[in-house]
Amino acid sequence: MDSAFSLREQRILIVGAAGGIGSATARVCASLGAELALVDRHAPDALAGQLRSQGTRVQSIACDIVNRSEVEALVARLGEIHAAVVLAADCPWDDWNDDDWDQTFRRVIDVNLLGTIHVVRSCLPVMAAHRRGRIVLTGSVAARMGGVKASPHYVSAKGGIASLVKWLARKAAADGVLVNGIAPGITDTSMIAGQDLSTIGVPLNRRAAPIEIAWPIAFLCSDAASYICGAMLDVNGGLSMN
């Protein structure tokens, strides 16, 4: 009998698969037996090729999740989806007094929040039709405590994700779809490259490696998380303890 942590015979959509956490999540899910649909603005072909060479069934797809029609066409083309993980993120390190900050704000909200809504709105009917599904959204410690250094557009967007998880969880549970989120802390990815982010306030006193975020995501996609609904799982080294 398979372990409850197994993802065999599960088709998992990973949006934002080209990023540090996204690629780590793809590798972890592949190691647990999942079939993958890897999505980013530019198709993550190199990652897909690596996983395919290791025996994983995988598709590599380009999609701009800000474009609702693109997302809807993508989901329709994939057919049955057992789990969807939304990791796409935009986090400019700017100042809200910058002349173009209002335009930046709209882009950050579009990518982080509206794009996420486009994905889950398209996936929910597919999952509900099969009476089974998992959705994992990506929040942030920034939504818990105002961030370490992030600007208010990112903090606002991630706060929206935290609320969206609760709303979606209540909406989807009756159809057998479990919605949860993950709230990473300071994670060593390209998004924070060049930023002076101190870990002094982190009890573990270090950044997370992307794979340390990926394993909890895979857990939320599995049957081992079958009674977790509407949770925002903190993976932040103890920076925020709610």
C-alpha cells in the first residue's frame, strides 16, 4: 500500500515552476510519483527535461496568469487536475514614493492576487466534478507581521492571499476540494538576491532553502493532509509564531 504522502497517479499543476521554490516543489512532487504540469511566463523546458529524463511525466507550459483567458484555456487543455500549487510572485524592492509606484502596485496585485484567483477559479470546477482536489496558495510571513523589508504592495497582496485561502476553503470543501496556504519566511531564492535581509530575528538564524518550503507544499497536496482545510502553514524558522 502506498504511503499517505505518496503522489502517485496525481496530476499536479505548479504555477511559477521556474522560480526557486517552484522548481524545488516540482522535484519533490516528482520524487513522490506525481505527474506534473509546470507553468511559468516562459515555459520551464530545462526543468521539465531534467525531470522527464528521470522518468516523470511532465508538461512544460508558458502562460501569463494575469491573462484570464490564457489561464482558462490552459486548464481546459489539461483536463483532470488533482492538485494546483500557485507560486507565481512579483516582489519589487522599491519605494512607495517612486513616481511610477502606482503602476507597480497594480502589477504586483495582478500577479500575486488576481493571477492566483484566475488559476483557482478555473481549477475549482474541474476538481469539484471529480469530488477531489487540493489547492495550495502561497502567502508570506509578510502578511503575518508586515514583512521584513517588502514594500506595501507585496504585503497587501500576500495579506489578500491569506484571506482568500479562508474564503476558498469554505467554498470548496463541500465539493471535496481542500484549500490551504503556505507562508514562507526569508527563503534563499533569486527574488531576494542582493537584498540585505537580516536573520537576527529568526530563531533558527538562517534563511530557508527552497526545498524546505517545497516539502510542506507536497504534504498539503497529499492524502496525509486529508483533514487540513483553510490553514496557512507557517514555514519561517520561527520568525512569526501565530
